[in-house]
Amino acid sequence: MKPGRIVLLSMATAITLSSQNLAANTLIQNKGSDTLVNVAQAWAETYPSVNPEVAVAVSGGGSGTGIAAMINGTVDIANASRQMKKKELKKAKESGQDPVEHVVGFDALAVFIHKDNPAKELSFNQLGKIFGRGGDFTKWSDLGLSVPGCGSDKIVVVSRQNNSGTYAYFKKAVLKSAAKAGIIVKGSFRQGTLDMHGSKDVVDLVEKTPCAIGYSGLAYATDHLKLVCISKNDGDSCISPSVTTASDRSYPIARPLFMYTNGKPVGAIKGYLDWIHSVAGQCILKNKGYAPVHDVTCP
Amino acid sequence: MIRSSRQSAGNLPDINQRNAAWYIDKLVQYLVFLSGISAIVLIVGIFIFVTIEGLGFLFEDFSFREFFLSPWWEPTDDDEPTYGILALMAGTASVTGLAMLVAIPFSLGSAIYIAEFATGRKREYLKILIELLAAIPSVVWGFIGLTIMNPLIIDIFDVPVGLNILNAGIILGLMAAPIMTSISEDALKAVPDRYREAAEALGGTRWQVIYKTILPAAKNGLLGGVLLGVGRGFGETMAVLMATGHAINIPGSVFDSVRALTATIAAELGETAVGSPHYQALFTIGIFLFSITFIINLTADLIVRGIRKS
């Protein structure tokens, strides 16, 4: 939860700062999405060996945090796992900022269950009934399953705090689509979801809780979890989340990952973003479990 | 009079003379005055600040019905954001309620023991230990809830998740108990000894003396102590954030996860754009919390003062 995250982030920031070349004379402030924070960290750690003049300080906190910081003009690059909303763009313009969007990779949003859970595949409609407002799946037996270790049979729905980009994307991609199909009344989450403060907390909780189901970026998946195979329509063959299925966009809940700069990037920031889009930068992203923007062959 | 007599003494310094000592005297006078009224200035300042930040929401997006009667808190929805705090109020109220059920017997028991039974050293040690208990940081309590109580509750009650009302209620009860104990102990000590002597003279046993004479005589002070505990529970943030499970929910049992008003502000304020309706709505929750705790503490204070006078 929050305190754990703060400690983790400050440690992460400290490590990045300490690994910076002392000769660096330009500091890029980079903040936002928890989904992107690991790869942003890896980029920041490697970049000084490419350009020792530039140091990058990375912190997480969620897409909302990064975008809020961009609007308030306190970061150079904001990381986001969702697009900026119209309202946010308007707010940014009002405060004199001009956010420019850059797609830096793709991420498969995986649905996790406990490793003892016998479920294998779920469709968007079933996910809608589990996660959505007015959905009628509240027990695992409603799906015809009996989950070992889950005596109460209750589905424990694990979600994210409401300004997380992962939360917003899941809501838009899965719940709005289920609402359109008439499966649930409204394209939003049901009441009583446990709103975790970070992808890592979702993973930790689902690992420990046999009754639980949650979602997060694929890069956060561990061996102690089971990844659900997802189909967009009932009856379609399902697609498992992986870097490959995210790259070719066949996995139905894959989303672009963004970096926002204030105005068209120039100087050090331009150099950094160009390097991120280069083969070297994209290979770091791929190694962290995300899908690159263009085909790369990595060592 | 004094001044003139001193002046007439001649060899004493004139205290009207504006030397360094005079300036220091004046300076200290003003500094002490400023410290004296600082509490008032701060509380008024904070209230004004919170109100100004929340004002935009109160005038534009605020609907009394939605805010207090809707259980849906979805401030980030693109199409129609809803700002209902009913479920959050239910969360805060249920946790505080359970905390009081835990804390009242505990604190009343220890207050009676300290005030009526313990003597000498034992009594002093107990008082110091209870004050130490009050000094444990709330994040440490939250940590206990997260790492010790959570698996314990899962094991004992066979529920899927141990972060719930029961967990937070017990933690919060233990946090509120020390302050309730000290206030209750003061109230019991304030009962004059002649009450005890009279009751004992009538042949009352120790328990009869306490139950029939001392508790009724101290009831206002005890009530004030309980109310201060309630205020503590209402305002507590960190421990509640960590132990409740942070789920927007109108609870049906103590094993349901809930979310408190304070925890919502703590979790969301850092990540909203300054000045957005969401930001202002969080400040409106702040105004609401401030008003409630203000009323609770004021009532408690008036009750406690009431008995001191009589």
C-alpha cells in the first residue's frame, strides 16, 4: 500500500540518483505511471553511459501523478499508461503548458488469479460481470468453478485507485465494452473492490488470496500467479498475454504507453527520447516485459 | 504607586527608561502573546484555507443529495463523475463504532484500576506506560494491521481477506484507548473522597462503591473521554488506510472491507491536478471532516469543563 510504495520509490530514486555520473550537468525530471516506472528506471540507469552529460531522475506514483505534475509544470517528461484526457489538456493549456505525446511502447494488461484457481479463460463479458457495476458474478460458483482454498466462494475483486492509468484503461477497454453489449448497466467498477495503490500491491494480494482476481501490466506478473487467457467475444479463441501478442496487437487488452513533454522536445530531452526509440532503448523495454513500438532484434 | 516609590528611591533604575532590558521585556511580551493566540490563528487559518480550496466545488459541481446520499465515489469518470461519500461515511462510522466497542471496556477498566486500586509505584509505572502507548506512531499501528492482524483474521475466521472493519476497528480501538484512559482516570480522581467514605460507611463492597457511587459521579468526565476517543477515531488516517482494505463499500458485516473519508483524501490528493473538481471535492470532504471533529471535540471539552466547575 501507500507507505510501502513511498519507501520503494524513494529507494528507487536514490539508486538512480546515486548511479548518475557526477559530471552530468543536465537533469531531466521524469515522473508518472507505475506501469512504466520499472522500464523508465532502467532507461535512466543506462542513459548516462550513452550521454554522460545528462542525468534522469525517475519517480512513480501513477499516470495521474505524472499528468498532474505536467499540468503544474513540475516535470520535464511525464509517463502515462493512458492518453491525457481533453479536460487535462485544457487545464495544461490554461497553465501555460503544451503537452506533446510520444508512444514509447505497448503493454499487455494481464488478468491475474491465484495459482490454485482452476479458471483458464475469460471473455470480456465475463470480466464485465466480475468487475463491473451491476455484474452478477459475485461467487466463483457463478462461473461454474470451485476454487481450492477459497472457502467462502466469494470473488475478491482487486482493482486500482481511481487515478491510475491501468484502472482507466481497464475501465475503458473492458467495462465500457461490456456495458455496450448490455451485460452490465454502466461501464464502471462495482462497489467493494479493493483499490490497491500500485501494480505490485495487486500482485502481492492476488498471490496470497485464493479467492482473488486482479489486473495489472504484464511486466508485473510473477510465477506465483496464473495469467488468464482472454477473448474479446464469447466463443472466440482466447489469447494469452505476452510480449508477442501485445506487439502484434492480437491480445485484446494491450495499450500504448506514453511519455509527454512540454512542447516539441529539444536539446537533452530530445536526445533522450530519440535514444528511447532507438534499438538500444526499445530492447531495454522489451527485456522488462513490454512490447516495443517497432520490430527489434535484441541480443 | 510602586513606580513612584521606586523613582523616589533615586538609586534604582527607572523602568520606564528605554534601555535594552525594556526592549527585551516588550519583545518577550509580544512573543508570548503571539504563542498564546497561535492556536486560534492557526485553526482559523486552516479552516479558511480548506474552505477556499473546496469552495469551487461547493458552488459548481456540488449537489447535497449526491454528496451525502450517493454511495458512488467516481471522481475520475470521463462521462459523468459522481461525488458520493455515503459509502465513505459508512466506512468511517463502522470502523470508529467498532473501535469504541473495543476501547471503552479497555480504557474504562484500566482507568478504574489505576484510579481506585493501584497504589504507589505500580500506579506511576502504569500511567507512564499508557502515555507511551499513545506515542506509538499510527503508521506502526497500520503496519501491525497489515502484517500481523491480516493473516490472523484470515486464519481464525476463514474469510478471504483480513483487511476489513474488524482489523481496523481493533487497531483504532487500541490507538484511542490511551487518551480515553487518561481522561477517564482524571474524571475518577476528581470524585471527592468523601463520596467513597460515605459509600463505604454504608457497608458497600469495593465494587458497589465504584459501580453505584463513583461511576455515576464521574459520568460526565467519562463521556467526555469517550467523545475525545471518537474524535481521534474519526480523524485517524494512516492506520485506517492500511488496515481497512480501501474498498468503497457499504458494509454488511465486520468482515467487509471499507474505505474511510480520511484515507480517501490521503490516497487521492497527491495525484490530482490542483484546482480540478476532484481536488476541490477532496477538500470538501476535508471541510466535512473538520466540522465533525470540531463539533465532537468541542462537545467533549464542554462536558469535561462542566464537571470541573461543579
